[in-house]
Amino acid sequence: MTDDTHLLTLQNQLAQMQAQIEALESEKQSWQTEKEAFKEDKVEMQTRIDHLLAELKLSKSQKYGRKSEKAPRGTFNEAEQHKTSEAPQHHKKGKQLLAEHFEREEVEHTLTELACTCCGEQMHHCGSEDSEQVKIIPAKISVIKHKQFKYACRHCEHEELSSKIITAPKPAQPIPGSMASPEALSAVVTAKYCDALPLYRLVDIFERGGLSLSRGTLANWCIKAGNLIKPLVKAMQRHLLGEHSLCADETRVQVLDEGENPSSNSQMWVYRSNEVSKQVVVIYDYQAGRSRACAEEFLAGYQGYLQCDGYSVYEGIEGVIPVGCWAHARRKYDEALKAESKNKGRAHKAISFISQLYKIETQAKNKKLSPQARYQLRQEKALPILTKFKVWLDETSDKVTAGSYIGKAIKYNVNQWHKLIRYVEDGHLGIDNNITERDIRPFTTGRKNWLFSKSINGAQASATLYSIVMTCRANDINPYYYFQHLFKILPARQSDDDDFTDLMPWNVQLDFDYS
């Protein structure tokens, strides 16, 4: 073999080896790519598993754990490092004193044998030992018999071709031609909308008292009672929209006759006065949807602040300045605390900042500060805390996983920041929207019992009657007696020009009949 032939053979072998090396390099690169992909999949899968475990942990906590968001006793809180000088309060001991307005009947207990056990002589009365018990008689039912006397003129009877018979009128009734008296209507609507009793339970209660009424009759009474009170609620709405600042929230309600799908949810919107208002109004507004148009319709013409949650429909309404809710922000950190064990430090840190803000609000409340004084206190003490909190949020937001509970909590806090800090601009504003959530809770409690409304008219009547019940609660008024007063007065007051000022809860003097 010549040298040239040998060289050519070596070159061919070298080329083959080079091709093999390149193939191996390509295969190595392919395996490396697959390895990186597997690593990414593993990280993504682990993140997904951690998130699912966090969801499971939070679900168990919500189902079986404490429902309150308050920190348990003994939990360290930076906002409470300094011990308070106030002495601990203890519950009063002894029997509760019964109110004087209750009717009292005396039962005397005497000895039948007055001979002294020591000497046999007669004993004499020397005083008494008094104690009281409560006596409750359920559902006292009675009948009002209206007797309208008729009058005729004897002169006309003898001298004229005809004579008129005039019947003495009776007061205008809340439901003309119905057996429902103002007291009966008040009892029914108070039981349903204040005590969350479904109508079928009321039917059973009245049946035990000897009165047979159908559920359909009671439902009809509620709808007509709502229609009767609607003009007053409209006047209360006008009063509400003239206030300095408002609060709003919404919750679902199912109405069977609403739309083609009976299982679809409509909405019950709730608007109320701010927490420092002296003439508090709470209005329930039934709507078929949850769009911005629903809020715009109710708030038409209003100019001012609106305390609400992070729902976007409240933004962009003409004249309305949304104010955020720190309770919602804190709740998300509380969920992160329950769900994720790895990020408890960050969740505790955020909750600590928010606790410091609430401690300032507690000081203002305990000192009963005016709105102006509360504004000054917030500017002096709350603003520095908010500044530090914002710096911490900006630094931490890039260090957490976006899809984690702590990541979502921080993202919510950052996105809502411009609304969350607005409460320090005005002393009339609250730090959260909890007062509205408390006003919506009786509705959600009642909804667990009666589940749904049959008709749109029923849902609208419920909104009207809940408005009265919750406005009464906010003004510390007994709703039964207020309803009774309205059902006696309103039947003769259905003029469109009536402003109903004298019937507003803060202008009504109710004479309670406790007999």
C-alpha cells in the first residue's frame, strides 16, 4: 500500500470518527435538553403539588379550624409590645335584673302550719324573701273586630224621597280587604327578615297557636308589605346619597323566576352610611347581575368616597372615589398563614404591619375622637407605618412565587395600594368595610334557611324589608315596633310628593306597648 493510499484511509477514518463525535455531541446535547426539561417539569410539578397541599390545608382549616381571624391569646404581635395599663375586665356576677316594663304577677307562698317547732307557740309574719322568674307565652294570637257604625237621618226618612246611610270609616289598612293587621304584618316580616325564620316554620308556629295560614298567604303579605314601604326606602336612599361617604358590598341570591336558568345567581347589593354617621341608612338593592351598571344606577348623582372591597366595578363610576378595605387585605395573609408553612415569616410580617394600623384605629375609637382628630392621628402615626409597609411589599414581591398564597396576598396588596391608603385622607372613612359585611351577614344567614326567592317581586320585597330591618339595627330601634308604626301610618301616606322625613328612624318616637 502506497503512502498516499494509507493517508487517504486514515483521513476517511478520521472523518468517520469526527462524524461519530458530532453525533455523540448532538445526542449529548439532546439528553442535556431533556434533562433540563425534566428539571423544569419537576420544579413546576413540585410547585403545583405545594399549591394543592396549601389549598387542602386551607380547606381543612376553614372547615374544621377557628373561624375568627383574631390572633389567639399569647401570640406575639409587634403592635402590642407595650402592655396596656387598663385593668382586665371581669364579667359581673349575680342574677340578671329583669326590666321594669315586664308585667308582673305575684305568687305568695305561706306556711300552713304556724306552730313553732321549738316551743309550740304561734309564729307571726315578719317579712318575705323575693325572687323572680321569667314567664314566656309563645305567639299570643288575638282578633281585632272592626265595628263600623251606620248612621241615617230620621228627618230625611220621613220627609224626603230617599235618605242616605253613612258608615263610619275605619283607618286605612296596610293590605285592604286582608285579615292582616299592622301587628300581624309586623310579626311576620320581623320573624322572616330579622330572625331568619322561613315562612313554613311560621306556618307551624301559628298552627300551634290555633291559627291556620298557608305559606302562600304569608308570602303575599311580605310582598305587599314591601310594596307599601318602598316609597319610604326610596326617600331613605335619597338621604343616603346626600351623605359625605358611603360603604358598599354585594352577595348572591337565587331567584327561580329570574331568566331562563333557575340555578343562576342574581345579586343583592348593600349600601350604607359611613361608620361615624349619626343618621345611619342601610339599603338593600336587588339586581339581576353584578355589573358596573347596577352600581351606577343606584349611585347616580352621588359625589364622594365609597368604601368597598377590591371588586373592579366600583372603579370608573363618575363622581365615586373607591376606598379599599384592610380587612380584605389582612384576610389574604391569614389564608397564606394557614395554607403555606414555608412563608409564615412573610405572612406574619405583613399581618404585623396591618395590626399596627388597627391599633391606631382602636386608640381613636377608645378616645372617641372626632373625624378631624382621627385624621390628624392617622397622618401622624399611620402614614409612617404605611410607608414602611410599602417599601417591604416592593422588596418582597419579587422574592415570592406569583401563584402561591403569599404571592397572591402581596400582589393584591400592591395592586390595591392606591385605594387602601385613601382612608387616611379623611377622618370620616373607616379602615375597612366590616360594618357593611356585618349588615350583609343577616341576609346570608337567612339565605341558608330559605335558600332562594321564588319570584322577582319576592326578591325586591326582601330587599325593601331587609333595608328597614338593618337600618333599625344600625339606629338601635326595635324593628317590630317600627314596622307596626309604618304599617299604621303609610297606608294614608302614598303621595309621590311626600318626603317621609317624619318617618325616618331617627325622627320617630315609638311608644312600646309591652303588655
